[in-house]
Amino acid sequence: MDLCLIFTITSILLPSLLAHTIQDITTTVLGVSGGKVALPCNITPPTTDDAVSLILWYKDESTTPLYSLDARKGNLDQARHASEDNLISRSYMNTIQRPAHLILEMLSIEDAGEYRCRVDFRKAQTRNSVIYLEIIVPPDKPVIMDANSEPQPSLIGPYNEGDRLVLVCEVEGGKPTPSLTWWRESVLLDDSFEVMTNGGTVRNELEIQSLQRHDLMAVFTCQASNNNISMPTYSAVSVDLNFRPVLVRIEGDRKPLSADKSVEVVCTSAGSRPPATISWWKGSIKMKKTRDKISVDGNVTTSTLTFTPSSDDSGKYLSCRAENNLIQSSAIEDGWKLEIYYVPQLSLRLGSKLRHSHIQEGNDVYFECNIRAAPWVTEIRWWFEGKEIHTNTSAGVIVSNQSLVLQRVQRLQRGRYTCSAVNNEGEGESNSVHLRVQYAPVCKQGQKILYGAARHESVKIYCEVDSDPPEVSFRWGFNSSGEHMEIMNHMTEGSTSVATYMPRTEFDYGALFCWARNSVGPQVEPCTFTIIPAGPPDAVKNCTVLNVTEDSIKVDCVEGYDGGLLQHFILEIHDTIQHKLRANITSAWPSFTAKRLPSGSSFLIVIYAANAKGRSKGVALTANTLSLPESMNRMGRGNVWQLSFSPVLALLITIVCALVIIAFVIVIVMKFRSSSARLRNERDISLASSEAITRNSEIDDDMSEKCNNSLTTPLTQAYGNGMNGGPDGLHHHQIQHNPHNTTAHWRASPPPSPPSNHRTLKNVSYVEMPLQVPSNCLSSSSTHPLPALNTNYIIANCPPQHPVFSTLQHPRRVRVLPPQAIRSNDDINTHQHTDV
């Protein structure tokens, strides 16, 4: 079309112009609004000896040039340029290039039209060039909207994976009408645009049926273009997406778990955007004790569940559920059915046909042990009152796996029964079932059966029975010399009956019988009580001195028969040195502690029982309180023992200490004296040492003579080297005296092989041997009356010959109780004595 137009114009104008000018016709030039354009003009002279003198540019039909270049007064390089006011800042003529160009900048739609370039040469004819400038107006920037015609930002979404996406692009303006296309990066997606009826708007709608993971952050561009010169206008959006989790997995082996033992289970999820939320479920119960960790890229979520399974969890489904909370129905899960191992759980009950309240002696009873365990038990055991039960067919006990049968049950078999079972997880025990066996009344053990009463004195006799059920009735009877008499004077309170009985003659003493009856039946064997004439109590037994300190002594005894009446106990402590009563204690029980006694003193202790009919024979003991230095040295060791020093031993210790001090002083002085003075001092020390040795030798000879006499020789020969002193040098012995002979009980720690007459009493070993006490060893002048017993002391100054004795170099004194204070026919009258 353009070529035809040029040809037509040329045909019309050519004849009229040929007479004056040479005219060139050029093609149409396109320019873009806002850009710049170069309008060509051929200024090359026809001949080499010619030159341009004037260049004029005209637009349309205007006769006034819009741009001029005047070189008539000089060379082309020195030409003068001139332009219209609206072109001053945006136009210039480039004559360097060939062809030359008129450059127009900042084009507008008004710049479109016909431009003519007139070139005058100095010699040749004028040349005219016609250029048609067409201005292209680019379209406006496209606008991207959603399906609701809401403009969209550069980042849209987030959309959920699988959602439908609709994007609408519209553009206005542009000359000629632009094309509107959709692109994804460099890929053309849609070029089916439409021009709206108003003629000024172009629209293109893009629809994606289902967004996929690869669409994340994809750039969708809407591009408008109406020329090949300028860059197309465009708008772009990026799509943000939420993804569903694609993977969830519980890590590790799915092995059985142990009940009541904490365990950790790990679950991993991947593929969710944003990171998945992991929840743990046990059946329909959501677990709470979890901790989550998200990878750096946000793609992997790890959750750790800590829980303690119980036996009730066995068979429940443990699941790990991963879900993107922004996407509905996006949850996926993994899990397994729990298998829980646990200690056996047992339930014990009586057989289903038995009624607990109707089991009587002679009935058959069986128990059932119900077991719930995983894995199954390997052993079942039965227990009665904490003792294991085994099958004993002769006793009617049959253990059969989960059953226990008691044939012809007896009242001794009443009590708590349990069963236990063992598996790999441990041992479980059932509840305890108390077996109640109803039985006829029987006498209760341990009740008082001997009563003493004086004539015409009422005495209350208590009869207590055991029975089940405990509701009982009583009857009483008296039997003496074949005569039986019913006793009506009695009262009942629970399972106890109290009868009031008064003997009036000697024939009223004898046996009283008590029978009881309950719903099971009458008592088979009656409770028997003996009525005897009341009298004083028997003496206490097994008295022992305990916990001796510097100011206190504790004594414990065992009570004897009370004489049929209520008894009490009396302890008297007599000072054997000052011959005075130090303590008099009365107690309801034969246990006494005497305090505030003088330290380092010897005492005679007398204990007796008393009731309304009188007092028993006294039991005598001897004991010494510790002296103050001994108490301080022995405090806190837990052993009560005594150590006494004789004057000779104390004198020897004093001499030795003095010699040691003198020797120490001499050694120090010798360091600062001359050698001659040192020799004199050494001679003095030698003399002093010789004197001390002579003195000790004399003492040893003297002690040897005292111990080698008729009193001690049999004793030393009988015991010999077997009587060894303990580490403290103490020797304990006992002496029992009667009118015919005197027996000494010597204790050694530890003794060698004991002789035949060896005996042990309360962890103390004794040897009994005759002790001939000659008359010259009895000191009648030193005897003193005792306030309680009115007897004398017998003091023997004859120690046995023994290596320890010869080392200590001091005599021993042995206290011997008088015959009146000792009962030779009772073991408790062997009294312990200590060397003093």
C-alpha cells in the first residue's frame, strides 16, 4: 500500500518539478511516542566539485521551515543551525553520517506527518526528499486481576496445592491496538485476547485448573505490544503455594513395649509447606508430651513422643498424624497396633459357688486366681500369710495351676491368701482374700488359769474364748473331789465371761470350768481354771545387771508366780562400804533403773516381789558403779565393764612415769653439756634403772609367795594357762556359797577348749571348781552387818597365780555372798561378781 502511494505521488508531482529540482522519494519512517526518530536526507552532491549550501526541513503544507542549516558562507561543518521553538531542545541535524539525519526526540502524536528535506547545492540543482513519519503510541501497563476483578500484587496467594487459578489481564490505550498475551517465564501460555466493545480495552483471561507443586513461585506475565520497535509493556505476578505433606513415617522397630517404662517414639514428616503440624494419637486420645524440630529448609518436621505405656494400652492404635493446617483434609498418618508387655495382673477370689459368710470347719474351699499377663506367665505360686503353699494331699491342700483347693478346712487355715505369677516383665501379686472359717468356741491362749483366794474372799475369774461368729453364751461349773456344781453368778461381755467365786471351805478349792456356745455349736473342751489358796508370790528369776554407769545401775528380772494375787516388785540398793540404803524402788514390773548413785562404789542389790499375802524371798546381786575417770574413758563404746587399780599397781605406774620424765629431761640436758658431764649423767641413769629393777624384782618375789599357798595352788593347777586375761586385764568370776562348800565360777575371754565342768549362761562362759577357803583367809574383823540381810561379808585376799596377775603386781579381792542370800536350787541364784 505504501509503495502504491509513493508511486502515485511521484507520478503527479514529477512533471511540475523536473524543470526546477531533482526529487527523491523515501519510505515511511515509524516513531514511537516518547522515543526518538531519525529522518533521513540525502545531502551528497551529484559531483565531487560541488557542495551543500543550504538545507531546509518542512512539515506538511507549511511554507516555513521548521529546521534549517545554512552553509552558504562557509563549509558544511561551519553551517548555522536553526529550528522552531518547540524543537530547540529535542532536535538536531547529523550531517556526518550518510545519509544525513534529522533527529527528533521525545516524540508525541503531534509529530506525525509529512516531512520534506530540501537541499540546495552550490552548482547542482536543488534536491527534495519526502519522509512520512508515523507515530506509534504504546499501550498502557497491563493490569492483572483475579476472578472478582480485584487488582493483584506482585505476589499472590498463598493458594493451596490443587486449587484453580484464574487471572484476568486488561490493557488500555495504544495505537495501533495492541496484542495481549500470557507468558510463564519464556513460554507462551495464552494469546487469545479480545478487544472490548468500547474499543479502548484489550482483555485476556488465564485459567489454570489445578495448581501443582511446580507452580510454586512461578512468574505469570501479561504482555501488551503493538510494535517491534519498543519493548512491550507487561505486568507479572508470582504464585505462593501451600503444600500438603507427602510423607509421614514412624522411625525404628515396631517392637513390644514394656508397661510403666518410659519410651520415646520418633515420627518424621516431609513435603509440607509451611512445615506440617505433627500430632500423636493413642486411639482417640491426643498425646501431649511431644517435642518438634523443623529442618533448616523447612521441608522436614521431626516429632518425638515421650510416654509411659500401661497394660491397658495393649491393642490400641498409636498413630503419628502430619497435617498442613491451611489445607483441609491434608492429614496423613502412620502408626501401629501397640503390643504391651506388663507384669502379671492377678485377681483372687473364692470359688463362684462359695459364700464367704457360711464357711465352717470341715467344709471344702477353693480359690480361683484370674491372671492377665503379656507375655504369658511361666510360674504361678500360692501364699498363706506370707508363706508359700505347696500341694499336701494328706493335709487336704491341692495346688493346681490357677486353683487352690482346701479340703476339710480348719480354723488354723483362716487368714490371708494371695497368688503370684512370674513372666519376663517381673512378678505380680494378687489382692489378698481373707478366708473366714466359722468354728465353735475354743479357749483363748495365754489367759490366766491359776487363781488364789482366801476363804470367804471373792475372786473374779475371766474366761475368754475365740469363736466365729463371736456372739457366744457361757455357762460355768465347779468340780472338786468328784462333785460338780453349776455356777450361776457370772456375766458376759462379748467373748469374755466373768464369774465371781468365793471359797468358803477347804473343799471349795479345785477346778472351775467354762463352756461357750455360738451358732456353729458348743465348745468341745471347756476352759479350766484352778482355784488355790492365796499366798505370797514366788521370787523373781533371771535377774541381770545392765547398763552400769558412774551414777546409775539398771536391773531386769523375770517375774515369778504372783501367788494368785496382784503383785508388785521392790528393789533395794545397799552401799557395802558406808553400810547404808542408797535406793528403794517399787515397780509394777521387775525392771528397775537406780540413778544418782555415788561413783566408784560397791553395792548389794536385793529384789523381791510382794502381794497382799506377803513378800517373796529376795534375790541378791552385787554391782559397782564406774569411777569418774573410767566413765569418761569408756563413754560411747557400748560395752559396760569395770577396771580397778590396786595401790601397788598405781605406785608402779607412778614410778615408771617418773622415770620416763627424768630420762627425757636428762636427754635434753645432755645436748648442752660437755662430754664428761654426759658420762656422769649416764652413770646416774644406770644406777637409777638398776634400783628400779631391783624394787620390781622384790615386788614380784613377794607376790609369788602370796600366790603359792594352800588356798590358790589347787585353783591355779585346775585352770592353769586356760584363764587368760582379756585385753583390759579384767578377770570375772562367780562364787556360790552354801554351808558345805564354796564353788567359784571363773570367766576367761577367750578360754581354750573348755573343761568338762564348763557351762554358759547369757553369753558368759563359766567353769565350776571347788574352792577350799581356809580359815585364815576369812577376815572376821572386817565383817560388817548388812541392813537388809543381817549377814557378814567374807573377804579372801588370795589371788590365783597367773602371768597377768604377776605383771600387774597387785592382790585381788573376791566378794562372797553369805549363804542366806543364795538359793542353791535355782540357777538365778548364781550371782556374778567382778574383781575389785
